[in-house]
Amino acid sequence: MVQLSINGQLQQFESPINVTQLIDHLSLRGKRIAIERNGEIVPRSRFSEEMLVDGDHIEVVVAVGGG
């Protein structure tokens, strides 16, 4: 069991996941987002390689257009 804090909310997953899988789980595929893991920005090029582990603190920021 993997427990993550995502934008301050605890969520549990049955098995380890990577950032790409998290984005799919959160229904954010195709959106302009930034992911921070334990205070460090995760480069988009590493999303599929970056495995999340129990206790990670994740912040997801979604870019919103407007004027």
C-alpha cells in the first residue's frame, strides 16, 4: 500500500505508481500541469520514470488561462 499526500489530501494506492499513472488517475492527461514531489519540480521528461513511494508529498498545479 502506498499513501501519498496530493495537494494536502491523503490518497492510497494498491501498488507503487509513477507520475504519468498519477496524472491519469487524477484525469489530468493533456492539461498543462506542473508536478512537485517533496519540494522538487519533476521534469515532464521524467514523468514515466519517476516512481512515487509511500509518504511522498505531491503538489499538482494546473495552468489556467484567462485574461
